[in-house]
Amino acid sequence: MAVAALVLGILSILSSCLWFIGGVLGVLAVVLGFIALRKARAGQASGAGLAKGGLVTGVVGLVLSLVLLVAGVALLSRFGDCANLPTPAEQQQCVRDRAN
């Protein structure tokens, strides 16, 4: 379980640019890491270090996914209307106007 948490945590960091995948993998890594850490502390399993690594990488992947989601929503809300303009020149001018 600790190895699974670590693997999912690493995958959550790598896939955080796809916020929906990175976020889900991050949550799974945190949950599995927490369960594995509790079992390791109770003496029912080994791999406390791997469980801690899974917790840390899961949290990092989850936070990174959320930050990228918020940044994407902010960019779309600011520049999304520019994509509806008919010509590329008008779109570029819209982006320049809103960037200033």
C-alpha cells in the first residue's frame, strides 16, 4: 500500500497539468499513504518511509493541480472572449488590450 501511495503521488505530480487526473491521483496517494502509515506505526506493515513519501508527493501533486486549475480559470476568464473574434488580427489585438 505504501508503494502504491508513492507511485500515485509521483504520477500526480507528473500529471498535474491535467488537473482532473493529477488531483484524483493526489487524493488517492494521500489516502493510501495515510492508511499505510497507520499500519506501519501499528506494526502491521513495513514501509513507513514510503508511506510518508506517498503522502508528501500526493499533497504536492494535489496542490500543483489546484494551482494550475485556478491559473487556467483565471486566464480563460480574462482572455476567453478574444477567441470568439473572427480574425486572428482582432484576436491578437484583444489579447494585447486585455494584457495591459
